[in-house]
Amino acid sequence: MDIVVNSQLPDIYVEDCKIYDDIKSLLWFGDGPYKNLSKEHIYTHDEYLIYEGIKIRIPHLSVKTIEPSLIFMNMPVQKPIDESLVPRPPYYPTYIELTPEQRWIYLKLLSNPYNANIDIGYVFIFYYGLERHLIEGDFHSAFNVILKLRNVHKNKSFHYYSGNALILSALWKGKGEYIPLFIKSLENEYEYNFSDNLLIMSYFSFNVPFLPRDIMIMAKTFLYRKMNYIKNNPDVFLKCLTEIIKEKTGMDYVDLKTFYTTDVIEKLHRANTPIYANMSMVDKEISIPILVTNMKFKGHMLMYLTLAHEKTKVELAEIRKNSKKKLIKE
């Protein structure tokens, strides 16, 4: 299939709305002069790759379906009298199934997809098209636009699907150099709402220090249940956890290579993991090792968290004691 990347798309689709410059070439059209994708596709794959000692399998599966982000120029678009009265898109939305009023809202989104107030259903339609670029189009531009979307939109499902897709696509396409860019983009806690296993795998593959903050975010993965201090006193808990790790390891972070080697990874349980949320690409699935099932690693992380809990309890008691003394003096 020929991919047509055309930045000279029409400036206006809906009243007073110009398509955002950095996404013009990332849209998919099913008809008209800008058509760059057929309506239906059949995908068949059965591939293997080895990355940093981790064997990844892409199993065989054939699927025939419609690209959900595909824009059809001949479909009716109508500006709603009141946008707030237009029903939100369904789960797993597609452009072709939107009402004329919903299409107007979606095309309006294209004037600024980085508006945090946009209903996430419309963002997903645009995102599905970006996922297709990760596999067969402009990988670089799509990757960077997804990073920008993740920084703005806080929806948990969006972060789960997009985080997984960025890591797995980079591995599958042999573009591992993009994974450090993804890790660097994780500035806000909500951006960690994706597979803990994939994050650990990425840290291990690129020798990234596993920080106390990471351990706190993944606390439940390590079977830690006493979350009150992490939620209510995160700064004190982080300080205590860092001190515990430094006391136990001599470093203020965890070196994952202490727990993982190629031999250890080969013995771990594996699971088939879908790469994309885009329903027209559900055949894209990767078998990856589940690093979080390493009981030695999980046990150490749980120990650090438990010791930090006790240390935090003591520190908070001391803080309260000193506060009372200060009040008495005053």
C-alpha cells in the first residue's frame, strides 16, 4: 500500500478552525483528493525479534476491518446548536460511526488536539490514526505528537494504551532509541498509568536507574498495601524510602541489573500483550517476559517500602512532637 503524506491539506474543515500544523500530515483520508488509505485492510504477521536479550514474538493472526480514524470527505458534517448537548462518542469510537454533529466536534479538535477540555473519545479517534503511523507511516512525528497528547490529557485509559504502544512499537520496529525519549517525558504521576512491567523492562534495557519515586508509584505491584503515607505524606515517605535504599545498597536508586540477567529473564513467565488500541490492528500482539514476577525483585521492593513505612511513622511522630513544643513556647 502506498502511503501519501501530504502537508498541503485544506486549512479549514469547520467554521473558524484551522488544522493544527504538526498534525496535518498525520491524518488518514478514505476518499477525496487527499485519500491515503484504503477502507479495509487484511494484516497477517508471525514474526520474532530479540532485543537486549529479551525474545519477543508477534503471533499470526489475520484481521479485516476499517481504520477508525479514517476521515471521509463526503460524509455530512453539521455544527451543533449546543455542543454540550451532543452525546459523547461510544467506547472504541470511529469517525465513520459519528453523527454529523459529532464529526463537527471531532474536526474542530484537529485545530488544537492539545486542549485538555476535549472529550477523550474524540482524542482517541485521532490517536488511533497516530498508532497506524507507528506501524506503517511517519513513526517519528506520530511518536512525538503522542508524547505531547500524553502530557495534556490525563485519562487513565489513554495513558495505558499510549504508554504501552510507544514502548512496544519502538521495540518491534527496531527503534529502541525512542524509548529513552519516552522515559524522559514522564514528568507527571498520571503519565505512569501504563504497564509497570513495560516500564521496568524499558529501565532494564537502557540501564535507567529505578528511583524511589518509581517504587512508590508502583507500590501496589509489589503487593504493598499500606498506602496512607504515600498518599498523604509523599514527601516524607520519599525521603525515608531513599534513605532506606541508600542504607541497604549504598546508592539512592535500585540497579535493576542486580535482579535481572538474560538467563533470569528467559526463565520468567511470558504473556501475549496487544500493542495497539486501534481495533483495525488487533492482530499486532507481542509475547513479552513478565519481569514483575521475579520474586527476588518484588520481595526487595516490598521490604524497602515496608521499612520506609515504619521510618515515616517515626518521622511524622517527631514532626508532630516538635510542632507541639513550638506551639507551647509561642
